[in-house]
Amino acid sequence: MPKVTEEHRLARRQQIVAAARLCVVEQGFHKTTMADVIRASGLSAGAVYGYFKSKEEIVAAIAEEALSTVDELFEKILATEEPLSPLAALEAALNHIVAVAERPGGDVTRVAIQAWAEALRNPVIMATAQGKYTQLRGHFEAVARRAQADGTVDASVDPRYIAQVLFGFLPGFILQRLLIGDVSPDTYTAGLRALLQP
């Protein structure tokens, strides 16, 4: 029997995650079952359970997939030689959210908003959310430290506090984009820029 290659395993795993994402986007987190994911993936139950033991594990994989490119985004932001504006970093993050949300295969921000609610009652989802969002907030902390070193942000403020505020803008943007629909990275940062004017 031929050996299963790592590429094959990765493709199967991605197939399951993509199927689960579509199910959650279409049916909601609570209505989506492992049977739904198995059916949508086109794989056998044994194949799906060979990769994921529970719906929570799949939600964690969806979160990992959605946030995996964020590290690369912030590496690019921090690699610039010019003075770094936290507002520019926030705008880049907002544009990234929209780009990821508009990829084919279902808007992952719809999964995120359901996962936030589920995290309040499910410790497995809570642990995943805390880990991922702490990591993302850490990127904003690095931006704040860099901006302080550049002299573009008050160096007397703890960069963790700046990161808390910058991160806090993201859920508000996602909620307004999904529920009201009239917000974009340009409008959001224009409003914030006006508020920050001395």
C-alpha cells in the first residue's frame, strides 16, 4: 500500500477545514454537526475523525488558518525603515481582514463572531480565542514599541496599553461590517484619524 504523503495529508486537512467553515457560515456554530462537516467534505467519517476529534478542534483549525497570514502581515509592517504609525498598521490589519473575509469558501469573520459567543461557555474555544487574540495583540504591541522608538507615539505609555486599544478596534470593525455593512478600512481609519487630531 503506498505511503500517504505529507502534501496529501495537508490537502485532506484543508479540505475538512474548508467544508467546516462553509457549514458554520451557512448554518451557524450550534447547528453544525460533525455529520454535516463529514458530508460537506465528501470524505468518510473515519477520514475526518482521523484529523479532528471534535467540532472545537475544527473551529481552532479555522482560526489558525484565518490568522496564519497575520504574522506575515506584521513582519512586513515592522520591516519598513520609515517611522511607523500605529494607525497605518491598524489600516493594514483592517484591509487584511477584508481580504481574508472575501476569499472564496465563506467569510471567516462570520465564524469568528460565532466563536466569540461560544467562547463564553466553552473552555476549549475560550482557550483557542485567548491564545490567538493574545498573539495578535502582541503584534500591535510590537508596532507600539516600534512607534515609540521612532518618536511617533508617546514613549511614557506602556506599549501593552496601546496594543489593547489598537486590538479593540478590530472587533468593532468586524461587527459593523457584518451587521451594518457600511464600514470599510478607509472610512474606519478616516474617522479614527479625525478623532486623533489635536
